[in-house]
Amino acid sequence: MVLSLDHAVVRLLAPLAAALLASALDDLAVDAAWCAAWLHRKLRPRASLFPPGPLQLDSAPRLRIAIVVPLWQEHEVIGRMLEHNAASIRYPGYHIFCGAYPNDARTQAAVRSAAEKLPRIHLVLCPHDGPTSKADCLNWIFQHIGLYEERCQTRFDVIVMHDAEDIIHPDELRWINYYAARYDFIQTPVLPLAAPLRNFTHGLYCDEFAEYHTRDMPVRALLGGFVPGAGVGTGFRRAALERLAHAAANHIFDPEALTEDYENGLRMFRLGCAQAFVPLVRSGPRRDFCATREFFPQTWSAALRQRTRWVTGIALQGWQRHGWGRSPGEAYWLWRDRKGLIANPLSAAANLIFFYGAATRIWTRATPLALALTKLTLAAAALRAAVRLAASARIYGPRFAALAPLRAVYGNLLNTTAVLWAAARFARARARGLPLQWLKTDHAFPARDALLEHKRKLGEILTGSGHLSAAALKSALATQPAGVRLGEHLVRLGALDETTLYQALSLQQGLPLSAPRPGEIRLEVARALPEHVSRRWRVLPFRVAGGGLDLATPEIPSPEMAAALGEFTSLQIRFHLMPPAKFEELARALL
């Protein structure tokens, strides 16, 4: 049995190595184009070859932008997503349209709550119960935007897609606005949030997106290939969307497509629309990468579900619906997007043979041709690992990137399983004549600490929301005494009242604004902390629920405050902001 297995492995070495080498040469061509573009910028520097700087972004004419967010059972994340992004986006002319279904009351309530505080947010109700598909929800949002424009006598120039868990970079709309002067379709980079080393699943997404949005996507645009949409951070010029609607019976997004974002990139390319991928560069005062950040699946099962949809939609359904392209160049990029159907299972087989060979030294029996092909394949695999490691290290640091080769082996097993699931699912649907079903990905939103680095200054939030004029802000900054916070100074000047100030602080800090009354608070809850601790840190317990202690405070919580209070309770501490006057009234009644 061992001899027959050894014989079979030896016979497989040459054809398997040749197939993997062909795939590796394809990747090497993309590497070469990427390096050539980098060298060209270095050796022949011209302004047109480099990303725009802050002055160019600021000088571009301001277009009106509508952000569309399709929702189904996203009540746990959408409220925080809307409030955080409204407090961080540094662009004046935008509105957010959130699509929900009549039978999803909790999501509706979360959007309405945010819209009460933020006039830029609008709830769109689909005319039928959900869930249907992301594309169907997006189509209804687009129809509602048209009605809004008629009612308000305005027009949006650019439509941008986002999801319920997205952390939108503060400068994203400025970049899309700049590129929209020349391009119909603009895709901005997408990066997963940093993950602990132990989380191989989410870490795999970090490696993949770091490499793909550093290397593959820029090369596609550079070589004239179509730019696929990533589903988030995708901007469309309004005129181009209308061309797409005209060509597809008013269906901008195809309800039957499992990966409508990818397909729209191809469809717009075929309509002759100019496409661009925004380079992955640092931007803004904090010099962080200008990219949409989000949590990707954290577990094997969740990742398998998402990747099965990707393989089914991009490779199988895309093959069925769009064939192999209308030109050799288009066919090449479709091949790259679909070759995982073969490459992933072959790579899994190669990994098994590699480990088997390492244990049995089977390569000593291989033919010279098989041995030569195997060595070339190993060299190509090492180069591929080095490119991914370098891309991951650029975004997440060398310590995180050091495990990229191990995550790649894990990812190969995950992707191979997704290919098998997708093939079985697609074959079953075709045999029964049934439509493919949408596989929704569950979403999570990061904790407050991960969001604070993107917060705008208080003055920007107040002027952006219309509560304070730019002239009044400038005057207040010029007269602000040393040691006095801007908000306090504005209240003393009479430019703001405390409630308005704390509404802005609530948005900036990602903390809820609460105003409990003395009669609503049980005495034993109010005394959950020692009185001297409450007075020192200016906090008041007002509710115990879900294993947590809710504290009202007029102060912005600091790590020192949280640590000090944590010594007096085993409950999870949840801070709520409260205007000082209402806090003092509550303190007099309860302390």
C-alpha cells in the first residue's frame, strides 16, 4: 500500500508542479507590472503619476454625495456606525440613505433614532418584506434618492456604497470627489481592522486585502482591466449609474447576482465607463491609510459562508452570465478571478504532497524533470509568500506579518472547502432549476476605543451640523482662555447651550447621551459606588442591566477614570454623557 501510494505521488509531482507553476507565472506577471510602475514613478517622477496631495483634494470642486447603506437585521451595529461616521467624515456635502424592510422594525428604529440627531441621515423603506438581496435593497434606495431630489430640488452627483459595519475614513469622500472629476467608477481601498495573532481567520483577511489592494487592484487599473467593486467604498458618478440603469431595465444592481458589486465593475467597464482604483496611501492629520475599515468573519464557519458566496457569484455565476469576455484583456482578468476554482484544490493537494514528501523523502525517487519543476514551484511559492508578507507588514507591522505564511496554508484549506461547497451549491441549483440563495454575512462593529482615532474636532462637528457658524468658531478659538475647553468657552459666550454641546460630544466620543430623572433611579443603584468615589470622578450610577453598570457623567471618560472605578465594582462599566446642569441636579437629589 505504501509503495503504491509513493508511486502515485511520484507520478503526480510533474503535472501538479507544472500546473502550479503556470499559475505562479501569472502572478509573477502582475508582480512585474507592479514593480515596473513603481520604478517608473521613481525614475521619471511626474505629478500625474503620484496621488493628489491635500491642496489638490481641497481645491477640487465639491460634488454632492449620497452614501447608500442596505440593511437587514442590522439593529445592533447601524446606530453606532451612523453616529461614528457622521462624527468623523471631513466632507460637507453628503447625505446617508439607509434601506430597511417593513418587517425589520428594530433596524428601522435604530436608523430613526440616528436621524433624529443627524439631519443628513434618511430612512428608506423597501415596499416589500425582507430579506430579498442586497442588490434589490440598493435599487429601492436609488429610487428613493430620486424622490428626495424632486422634493428638495437638489441633485446628488456621486453615489457611494457602504455596509452597516463600515468605518469610513474621514477623507474618503474627499478622494472620491477628486477622482469623480475624471472617472465614472471609483473604488477606494478596503482593509480589515487589526486582529490578534491568535485569530487566524480574521488575520487571513488582513493578509489578503493588504496584498490585493496594494498590488492587484492598482495593476488592474494600470493595465486597462476592469476594476471590480468591493461592495463598500465604491463611488459611482450619477450619469454613469443612469447609463447602467438605461441598459438594464432600471436595475442598477442585479437582484439575481450574488456579487452585484463585482458585476457592476464589469458591466460599467463594458459600457465604456472610466474606472479608477484609489491608491492605498496615508491621508489626514493622523497619516493613517485612507481605506474603509471593518471587521471580517472571525470564525471558520462564518468565513466559509462568505467565501462560498464569493466563489459562487464571481467564478460560477459570473461564468454563466458573462462568459469569458469580449476581448483578450477582459478574458485574462476574468481568468485571474476564476482560476481559484482549479488553483485552490491543486494548492491543497500540493501542500499534502509537500508534507508527505518531507516525512518520507519521496523526492529522491522523482525524475529530473519533476524535481526541476518542483524546485521552480517552491521558489515561486516563496516569492508569493514574501510579497504577501511585505504587503501585510506595511499595514499591520512585521510582527503580525511574520505569521502570514502559516495563515496562507490555513487560507488554502478554507478556500478549497469554499470551492467545493460553491460547486455543489451551484450544481444543485442548476439541476433543480432554482435561483441561487443569498448568504448574508453577520456584521460586528468595533468598540469605542478603536474608533476614537478617526474623530473630528469638536468645532468641525458643530459647524458641520449647522449648530455653529465658521465665523463664530473662529472668533471663539481666538478668544479661548488658556486651560478652558472649547465647549465650555462656547457655552459661556452664549454661542451654544449645554444640550447642543453634549449632543456634539456624544457624536465625537461615541457615547450615549442620557438624562435620567431622580425618581427613575433606585436608591441602591445610585449608591452602587461609594459616595466619595462618585464625587471625585463626577459619576452617578443610574442603571444595572445586562451585567453592566450605567454611569452618568459630564466628563469625557479617561482610561484612568475607568480603571479607578473598576476597583469598586465587578460589573462592566458603561459611560453615558450628561450635561453638567442636569448632572448637578441629579447629584443633589441622590448623593
